[in-house]
Amino acid sequence: MSRNTKINALLLLVVVALAVLPLVLGLGDHKEEPFTGADAEAETAITEIDPGYEPWFSPLYEPPSGEIESALFAVQAALGAGVLAYYFGLRRGRRQGELRARSEAGAQDTADTVGPEGAENTESAAGTERAADSEKSAPGRV
């Protein structure tokens, strides 16, 4: 088993423990709704401190149940994670493509500058660079 596999297995075990331990240990059994969100907890704390407090805003959509609210939150989190994963994957792919292009260009440059006898042929390499530069500066030219 490789080192990366061991690290991934350990991380997976930690995630599962974080999900299961609160249920097994009975955390939140003393509450009516043990796993409510921070919004509900804040609302309860505010009404205890100031019973006459009225919120400034009301929600645009009020889900019919807590389960639906949790499901919508999970969908929102999954979409956000997907967008972030796409962005980071795109950046990594572009970086790898640039590195691959540089290494191929470097290999091509060395192949162009070394002649058949192994001596450097700087004249042909300079001509190739000039041709490449002229193509970049005049893209409409055929």
C-alpha cells in the first residue's frame, strides 16, 4: 500500500468519524431539534435576549420542512464544490499544458540546434526563431 493510499484512507476514516460520532455519542439529545443550523440557534438566542425584536428581512422562499431546507443546502454546497473543483482542475490542466508545451519546445529547440554530426547549427536555429516570430507578428499572412 503506497503512502498516498494510506493518507487517503486515514482522511476518509476521519470524515466518517466526524459524521458518525455525534450520532453515537448522543450529542444534542437534550434539544428538541438536535441538529438545527446556526440560523435557528441565533434566532432562539435573540428572542431570549430581546423578545420584542423583529427581523429586518424575511426569506424569499420558506421551505415547507427542515428536511427540504437541508436538502437544498446540500445541493447548494455540492454545486459550489463542483464549481471550485472545475476551476482548480482547469487551472491545473492549463499549467500542465504550458509545462508540456515548454518541454516540447525545449526539446524541439535542441533538436534544431544540433546538426547531424552533433555540432551546433546556430544559423538554422536562428532562422527558425525568426520564422516563428514573423508568424506571430503577422497572423493574417499566409
